[in-house]
Amino acid sequence: MHPAHEIRRPTPGQIREEHLQVTFPRPAAVVVLAAGEGTRMRSATPKVLHTLAGRSMLGHALSTARALDPGRVLVVVRHERDQVAAHVAQVDPQALLADQDAIPGTGRAVQVAMTALDAAAQADAADDTSVGSATHAQVSGAVVVIAGDVPLLDAGTLHELLEAHHADGNAVTVLTTQVAEPTGYGRILREPGTGDVLGIVEEKDADDEQRTITEINSSIYVFDAGVLRGALGRLGRDNAQGEVYLTDVLAIARTDGGHVRALQTDDPVLVEGVNDRVQLSVLRAEMNRRILEAWMREGVTVIDPATTWVDVDVELERDVTLLPGTQLHGATVVREGATVGPDSTLTDVEVGPRASVVRTHGTLAVVGADASVGPFAYLRPGTVLGEKGKIGTFVETKNAQIGTGSKIPHLSYVGDATIGEHTNIGAASVTVNYDGVNKHHTTIGSYARTGADNMFVAPVTVGDGAYTGAGSVIRRDVPSGALGVSAGAQRNIEGWVSRARAGTAAAKAVVRPSADDELSPQARAERDRAAAASADAPPTPPPALPDNGTNPKDSAR
């Protein structure tokens, strides 16, 4: 592959890793550098824990590292050490940690990393009874070093870097790229004729001629472990920044007779780091663009990529349609032929085949095949909507199992409930599940029909095929096939508005009949009953005041 190594990717938008045939030994270790302070982020959150596409930058780096199947993954930490360490334990519990001390520089970071890796190798050897002595056990083979703030770096690129490293028998192989504006980056110094790397000069240490070089260091390397270990012990701090430079290892390795070569990628964004929130937003948009492009090539329709955001762990099947304003987060899965959007945000939601989810916010929920949700629905954790079911407009659900073909069309809350198959829940219904201390369960059977404006006071059960009347408060179980009602007979008080609200707009709007003939028989009967009740009723005394010792009349008695 030497001397003109260059990566040219056939599909730059493809971000998901395909199966790669490995033709070289697995690396002994991948070291992820995550000790930097990241002051330009101006954040209480450590820089490497800022997120894009559903993962932290460090999470992306660890995922890429694991894709190489290394013997060890080690993360170097320092600033906000506890936060970073806790995150590593969450996303990659098997990863080792090494603490960088107050000595600055990437060279120092890799020094402590190698010390920790050798200690781990000695511990492994001590546990292996077939090994006579663990005293001199050390890491051997390829050691990959990557940065924790380069989120678009993919395993395919690292595989090619490793392949070049082994094919050429290099002591060090560095990943580079060409940029139009190299200010701030270390420059690659090449040997004329061979193209071998003479060294890397940092911006502050470069002379005017070296600053014109546009090939830059990505800070991504493959080292032979023995070469690295020997060179690290000879690093100094004689430079403009007073730091221990890892880049000095390349010159030392070359002086010692090793081959130091570079592999150049034609996709600079893959190796672009993040120093502030502006750069983070640029890379977030670019990663999303690549994710969407990859899915569209797999048969997904994205109507408006500019307003559609999909996390890296989301799974989509062919003929899925994503409408404008859709955001899919976490481990969301959308099955074949389903449509999501517009204006929907789903986190860890499974959407079944041919389902429709419109203007909906959902978390930890399941939507069955051919089901419909929304618009303006809220699926809270534990919602499971069965096949061909419906959750309609302004409906909120939580911890609710809703059976095949059952519908909650509008203006309802269903929480801590089980609903059977082919049941219809009337508008403005509520499962009253909380008594102020505990949550209680409501069960509504299959083929039930509940009236509008029902309150189901849990714990309560409505049986299969049962009905409930509109406006009912269901406090007791309704047996299968029964009608549950709780409202009393309606009573109309004729003339009440004119008497009690005289002079109001409502009273002026009342149309008074000029003769009894203009009243319907029902209206006359209602009027006569109201008049008789009013004549027979005794006068209503004023309400008694409470006897609490504060009423002057009571205290005078």
C-alpha cells in the first residue's frame, strides 16, 4: 500500500458499519483520550459528554473502538473525572480508566495509558497459571490512539488505518487529511521522494514555510506497542506550550529506524474535532445528514431532511415514511410501511408495520401494526397499543395495555389500565388511578362500549361486552353485558334564568310564549311540575353559621 496511501470512500454518507473482513491481527488496545478541560464549551458538562445523534461524543468514540474488537479499551480521564468515569461505566462497563496527572499534553496521557495497560497485562498473566512469572508481562501488538471529541470517526476508517499499518510493517501510522485552512492543526512533514512521515510540527512551533502545509494531523494513530513504550520514556516538554507531545513519538520512532507513514482520508469531516458548541452543531447536522442519506439509500422516504432528526441507534425498515418535523431518538424502531409525522417526537418507541403516528410525543411505548395515533397524542412509558387500535386527538396514555382494534378516539386519559379487544372508549373519559398515595388499576374488557365523559375510579373492572352511560362515574365493577350508569334523572326548572338572572343577556334572550298552545306537551308538563314544587316547598331558612366560638350571636347566647 506504500507510498501513496489514501482512503476514498465509495459512499461518504454511509455511517452505519457494515461487516468488514479483517485481514490483520486485532489491536492489543484502543486508547481514547478524554482528559481535556474543554473550556471553550462554556459548560458544566464535560466536553466529551455533549451529545449528537443520541450519543455523547465519548460514546461515539467508545462504539468505534469496540468495533475493532481490541484486547482492551482504555479511557484517559482528568477534568470532571467522576462525571466522565460514571458515563464510561454506563456505556462501556468493560473499559479501563487511567487518570492523567497535572503534567499536560497528549504524550503524558498516553504515558499513563500504557502504564495502566501494562499493569492490566501483568494482572492477566498472574491469573494465568500456565505463565511462570507476570513481572515482565507487557502489552504487545498494535495500540490505536483516538480522541474522545472526534464523533464522526468510523470503524471502517480505523480498519483501513490498521490494515495499512500491518501491511507496511510500520512502527507508527498516522491518519491525515487535507484542509483548505490548516490554522491550528499540526502539520505533516513528509520526506521528499518516499512520502514517509518525517514528523509532525504543531502550529505554535511551526515556521512560516511549515504553516503553508495543508496536510494536517488528525491525532489518530496506530503504534507498535514496543515502539510506543520506548519512545514515551524519552519525551520532553521543550516546546512552545510546555506540554508532553505525543507527536514527538513519530520523530523518535523514525530516528530509531522504524517506518513512520501516513494514511490520508479524503473526507476531512471524519476527523474533525469539537472545541465549542458551534463546531458541535455543525457536526451534529452533518452526522444527521449522513444518517438520513444512509436510510434513504435503504428504502426509507424522508420528505424534508432539513427538519428530520434520527439518532444513530434508531432502526428503520423499507418503505417507512418520515414526514417533516419528525425526531426519532434512542432505540426507536419503525417497521415496514409505517408513517411517522409530521411534527412527532418518539424516544424508545416501537412503531408496527403500516402504522400511522401523527403529531405525537411518545416515550417507551409500542404501537401495533396498522394502528393509528394522533394527532396531538401523548404516549407515556408503558403504553402498548394493539393491532389496528386507535389513540386519537388529545389523548394521553400511560402504563396502558390497549387490545387489538380498541379505540380511544379523543380527549381522554387512560393510565394504569388494561383494555381488551375491539372496545370503544367514549370521549372525555378518565381512568382515575391515583388516590393521593397509591396508583390503582382499571380493567375494561373486550367489545365494551363506554359513554362519553366517564370517570373510572380505580380499582374497578368493566366486563366484556358491558356498556356505561354518558356522564357516569363508575366506582363499582360493571358485570359482563351490564349497563353501568350513575347519573340521576334530569330535572328542568322553568323560568329560573328570568328569576335568578334578571337583566342579564341570557334573560333577555329568553323567548316567552304568548299562550299555552305555543308550548309543547312536554314543556307544559315540566312547567306545571316546577310550579307545583315551588308552591309546596317550605321557605328555605338562611344557612346556620358554624358554632366555632367566633360568631358574636353565638357567643352572646
